[in-house]
Amino acid sequence: MNEFVTYQSEENYAIITINNGKANAISHEVVAGINAGLDKAKQEDKVVILTGTQGIFSGGFDLKVMTKSPEAALELVTKGSQLSHRMLSFPKPIILACNGHAIAKGAFLLLSVDYRIGVEGDFRIGLNEVMIGMTMHNAGIAIAKARLSEVYLNRSVNNAEIFSSKDAVKAGFLDMIVPENHLLPTAIKVAEMFTKLNKKAHAETKLKVRKHHLEALANAIELDAKGSISIDL
């Protein structure tokens, strides 16, 4: 797709891999690469496995962009929110193989897919926006409301609580955790399971189940576009 996002096509699934430095930051280029990968997977009619690199899925948005100016931050956050909306409404199943840490937008992407597999170990997963001085954007709240219980919504969004992999399952960021060497094989097994679904029924049912959440997210993205976003590090 580009130098930060690769696409590997297999018989029944495609693997989209983010590889953008130590933090695997979500930059404009990464968002564009993921979108291009989704375009190709849709064209090839493939289940998607989204993953990162050893020890980290993503540490969140590129801080160089986020701290450049409120306008620059808003532009990147808007693209990220639009990506989440696309993923939540994507007609093909998306599995996220979370290699380790998933912070901020990395954790929001966990909340934007159909199935989430993490790895056992001392990894940090959660939404740290309030901790780093960013008032949570409306789209972020909408995404979290759609996937987290009321208790964990408050602990995650308001309190910026970060969870271990094990506790991230309880919170709703992950569906299961496995040993590191089982991560991709397990994701592939889940992908094979998803190929047995009726494609039309899956796509249409997903939209019905998420209808109100998708509408709320679209409205939140519009509301965010009228405001500003900044980080007080």
C-alpha cells in the first residue's frame, strides 16, 4: 500500500500490517495505507486481518502532527474518525491481531472492528487522551459508547485508565488473548471461521446492529469538525 502499511493477499483473507516506527503511530500515511488496503480487500472479497509489529499494535496518533497546531491535530483526528466509521460499516469481517500495546487511536481501532485478539504479557491497552491533556473528541466518545459498558466507558474515557491485556478483555477492548506465537495463527483461524458466514447477510446485519452507533459517530465527526483539538503535554 505504501512504506508504512503492507498488504498480503491469501486465499481467503488479507493481512494489512502497520509498520511505522517504534510507536507504530497512526499518521496521515498510515490512515491512507489502511484505506487502500480496505479498498483492495473489498475488491478481492477477502476477510481482513489488521495487525502491527512485535510488541505493539499502535501507540496512537502521530504526536508530531498532533502537537503541530490545533488545525493539524483536527485534520488527523478527523481522518482517523472517518476510518473508524468505515471499519465499523465495512462489508467484510475485520479481525484485529493486537501484537501488544494499543493506546489512544490504537485502542480506538480495537473498538472499530469485528473481532479482537490480543497477546498475553505486560502490555498496555486503553485511552490515554485525558492523561496527556486532550479533551476527548466527540467521535472518540461515540466509538467508546458503542463498544464499552457504562462502567468501563467512564473508567476509560473520563479517567484514562490503562488496562493489561487480561483486563482489556473484561473492559471490552479485546475478545480474547493468546500466547504471542499463537496470535497470527489464531487470527487466521478466526478469518477462516468468518468465511463460512453468508457475506450478504453479514454485511446487512452489521449495518442493522450498528445503525444508531454509526449515525451517532457520523454526527460526532461533523460536530468535531466545527471545533478544535489540542494536546497539553
